[in-house]
Amino acid sequence: MNSKELVKSVIILSFLALVVLFLFEIKLGLLYIFIALILTLVVNPFNKFLKSRFKLSEALSSIFSVTMLVSVISMIIVLFVPILTKQGKNLSLLNTVEFRNKFKSTSEGIINYLESKNVSIIDFFTDLNFISEIDFGFVTKLFNSIISQIGSLSIGIMSVLFITFFFLKDGKDIFRTLLSQFPSKQRKKLKLSFVKIENLLTRYFSGVLMQITILFILYFILLLILGVENSFAIAFICAILNIIPYLGPLISIFLMIILSATNNIDAFIFNDFLANSIWLLVGFTTIQMLDNFILQPYIFSSSIKSHPLEVFIVIIFSGLLFGIFGLIIAIPVYTTIKVIYNSFFDTKKLMVNLFK
């Protein structure tokens, strides 16, 4: 490699490094844009319906669509902030020392009963004595932290809604401007790719919305049967958390157990809490099996045209690389890359050329 090529390579690598650094610095803005794109795909069918059914202009239909989003967000805030505040106050009243003592006495009773029946496997759990090491005060701090962050989210919400409005209003113009930057030979392929991506992701997010609705109904029925207060709010929160693959359900069952226990913290009875938690776990597991074996395969396979194993691998690797955010964006990003790749590349030809 001569000196000119070396200098050129250094410049290119330096430029790429600067681009990566720049993207990292503006990651919050990119997140706003990504969320706005998702909201645009979700609301776009409603926006198209307003334009076709009522003959509204782009601006007016976009205003109505964003207004609907604001109404939904406002309803969620009005519904859940008082409930979260109440849970935070209830948790602050929790006597953690008394809770540990009740847990310890109940567990010792269970252990003694099992030992009287010659069930020795429980000795393993006896030696752990893990309950004495748990600081339940972290739960109070968690809820108080969530409530304190609600105010700081207002700027992000307004930014996302602002971007969403212009995506709905001027999306076609933005798309045409982007296409004009590519060679004419590639524009047709890109146009077809983006149309296919829009259709697939719209179907995917519609499927996710249907999944959340079904889970919400099932969670709500489960909590009502068990007599849990604020069943509507708790079921809704847990259904929303399900958008985080694999990790979301774990957080949901933890929240269900904690929130159901802290609704009546002043009349807390540990034996009732234990029995209620077991029934919650049984019911939640049944609902999750329904979701994992029926709802998710139908939504993923039919909406994004990918095999369930393919989806699982993508989600796992995305989560390992990018954390919770990676779990959420894995399917939309993978679908986009897959469509563009299939439009511009032929895997068979690439493999033939590779092994020549």
C-alpha cells in the first residue's frame, strides 16, 4: 500500500469514526425519530381513512390523527399517575421488618410440614435463607423514581408528536426527496422496498396492538377473579410491558404480585399474599403459554413473513447487543433490512461468486 492509499484509508476510517461518534451523541434525537416513525405507521391507517372517507386535506387529517394520539396519551396519564402515586404511598408504609418476620415464620411452617412428610429436598432452600438479605425498600424507590420522571418526559413526548405530525403531513414529500438522492436505476427498487416495508410493519404493529388488547383482557379477567384492586390499570401496564420480548413478561408478573399486595398494605396478611401470588403465577403462566404458542407465532409469521426461530434468534442477539431497546426494535429493524436486502441482492448468486 503506497502513502496515498494509506492516507485515504486513514481519512475514511476517521470520517466513519466521527459519524459513529456523532450518531452516539444525538442518540436521544434518533430515538425520538424512531418512535415517531413507529407512531406514524400505527396511526397512518386512521390518517388514510380520514382523507379517503371525509376528503380531508393532509394537514387537517394529520392534526386529527395527532389529536387522537394526544388524547390516548392524556388518558393514560390521567388514569395511571394517581394509581402509581397511591402505590408509592402504600409502599412507603410497608414495615419491611414485619414483612420479613411474617415471611420467615410462614416459610418455616411450610418447611416443618414438608419435613414431617420426609421431603428433604427443601433443606436446600432452608440453607439459602435469602429473605433476610432482601431490602424491600428498593420497591418504594422504584415507584417514586417512576413518578418523578413523568415530568421530564413531557419534552420528549412533545418532540415525538411534533415529528409524527410532519411525517403524516409531509411523509410523501420527504420520501420523494430521499429517493431523488439515489441513482435513477435504483429508485424503482427502493420505492417498491419502502412500500413493502410500510405494509409489513403496519401489519406487524397492528398485530402487536391486537396482542396487547387480548392480553389486557385476559390479565384484567384474572385480576378481577382474584379480587385485586385497580385491576384495569395493572392489567393495562402489564399488557404494554409485553412489547419487550421475554423480559417484559417477567417484569409484568413481578409488578402484578407487588401491586396486588400493596393495594391494602395496612391489612396485609402474608398467608393470603402467598396464596394470591401462587394463583397469580398459575393464571399468568397459562396466559403466557397462550401468547407464546398461539398469538406470537401468528403475529410474527403472518405479518413480517419470518419463521419463529428466525425471529427468536434476531431478538436474542439484538437484546445482547443493545439491551432492552434492542429487544423492542429488533423485529422492525430486521424486517426493514431483510426487505431491502432481498430487493437488491440475490443470495444464491452471492454464494456462487463466493465459492468460485
